[in-house]
Amino acid sequence: MRDDGKLNYVVNRDRDDPIVARQGSRIEMTGPKRGIYVAHAVLIEYDVRIKSGEREEDDLQLIDGAFPCKYQRPWKPITNRITGECGAVDVSLAFVQDAVEATVEVEISKVQRGFDTAVSLSSFVYIWEDYEEIPLFHGAVDPSRGLRRRFVVAVTLGTKMLLKLKVGDSVERCCSFKAAPHGCAGEKMKLELASVSVKSTTAQRMSLHMPSATFIRVTAITTIPLLRPRAMSSG
């Protein structure tokens, strides 16, 4: 993604560290390293390939191209389906007005044997009169290593960001943090087989001279036609 002539990666995975995806699965989006301030129209570029061999020239091109994003008003997540030679990808985007950059740090530690179910983490941010879900993580946690991840989320100034942690099909925990300039808050949750620590740090608005300062974020990518697990690289 480019703004002000500079390249800003929303997600970037090379073929040496591919994503394994199934048909209809959601690719985990770790988010950009920092918030992306949008003052003018931007171009969202995509290049997703299917790793099919040892050599890069054997890879299949799933999608490759770009589409413009030029609206300057808040909107709910909109899904664009991009069709390529080997399938299709759904890209969901949301536009958050008057936002601050929130860095969410999650650590799962003291994991005991038996903690082998899937863990999912989602944030809910206020967008245009309602809260919308932004999936952050879904996968297994290695008991010997635990989990420590960092995410960047855009949150409307003065509203609460909700975080929901789900373990398996039964355990669910929620917490909330208010979006304020230079804010910092944390919470610890004790589960039966693990401990969870969540910390949220918010920065100042991107522009004090523009009260409608905005962020844009790709919230999800879903692979459509793959019939068996395949390794994918994207940029």
C-alpha cells in the first residue's frame, strides 16, 4: 500500500515463510508496523502467489494488481472480491475517522499440558454507529513457548476498543480499553491452563491540524477456491 509515495506493508510474507491456507480460510493479518495516515487517495497493491515447488518460477499467481481507495469519510467494512487465474481473494477494508493508533500486545504464558485447543483474538472498534470486529489471531499455542504477539489497530478517539479472547469452544474472556492520546492500560486474565496478559498503548492523532485524521486497515483476506492446504506468499 502506498501513501505519500512510500510503500507501507499491511501484510508481507515471502515464500520462505508462507501461509498455509485452506479453502475459505482467513489469512491472519498482523497489521502494519505503524498506523497509516490517509489524507488523499491511495492505491492498494496486492501480489499473492501459491507456492507449488522448490523454485519460485513454479509458483502459481493467485492475484496480482491494485485498486484505488479514495473516499474520505468513515464507512463500515466493505469486501472486494478479486478474481485471478487460480482463484479469488476477498479483501475487507474499513475506514476509521478521527482515529488514534493503538498497539495491542498479547502474551499467553504459564501454559500447562493440555492447552492444545485453538485460540482466537479479535478487537472490536467503533465504526459509524456500531462496533465492528477485526480478527487479529487464530491458531494453536505451543505449550513450551506460549504466545507473544503485537498488533496495530485504528480506534476512534474517545471510544472503547473491545478485545475478545476465545479458547476452544467454551472459554471466552473480554476486556476493554478507552482510546485516548498517549494512553496506556493493561489487564491480566487467569485461565485454567494458562495466563493471559493484554496491554494497549495509544499514540496521538496523526495530525492535530486535521480533526478528521483517518486510518485504513485491511481487516481480512479469505482464500476461495483452494481444495487442499496450500502454502501462500503475499506482499
